[in-house]
Amino acid sequence: MDFSEKGVYCLVFENASCAVEVGKKGIFSFSEGFHVYVGSALGSGGMKRVKRHIELSLRKDKNPKWHVDYLHLSSYFRLSWAVCASTSDRLECEIACRLGGDSVPGFGCTDCSCKSHLFYRKTNPLLEINVVFKSLGLSPVILEC
């Protein structure tokens, strides 16, 4: 994976049942299972954003910048995988729409009209994410964290 390329990604967290305070958004309750965060890396740094997410989950050494950072910093959440694909197209919202289902309203979508960019699954969602990426003509790369 060339981290300088632009693209889209999903972060897959495994978590225990918990409540986490997410900055000014307040306290969110999470069911045990998996949570999928959908993001884009279309800025000048490209997929280096994914690298930052992985490093923050491992080191827990930065102040939160985005909603998802609060999950990285929580002891209840463990980043298991990052699914990435190179593209310069704005597909983040389309991926969120196609994943759909149980979501955390208002999470990670302050710059768009989506209901959410964080989705809950009781079981491992990797296959489902793969199918969504491929349905959009993307070639997913799975990074185990």
C-alpha cells in the first residue's frame, strides 16, 4: 500500500460493551461487537491519514482531532483492521450508505449529510466491507493492526 496515494478506508474496531465520551458530542453507548468507521483520505497527505489512525491506536499518544480518535484512545476499543482502497473519487458517503444498518447517529459525519459514518456489527464485517468496496470498482487492501 502506497500511503501517499489518495483513497477511502474503513477502520474496523472490536470492542466491549461500554460508554465513551466523544468530545463535545457527549457520551455514546456502544454494544459489544465490531464498529466500522468510514473515512476518506483525499487531502494532500493521502492515505498517511490511515497510518496516523493505526499509530494512534497503538501509541495512544495524541490529543483527539476527529470523532474516531476517541475510539482509538479508549481502552474498550481495539483497532483490528484497516481496509483501504486508492481512489480520487469522493466515495466515503457512498460506502457509508451501502454499509448502512445499525449506526451511531451523528458520528464522523459533520461535513456531509449522512446519518453516520460509524456502523455496528455483531460479527466480523470484513467480508461485507470487501463486497462494498468491490461493488464500487475499488480494490481493497486489508491491513491487520
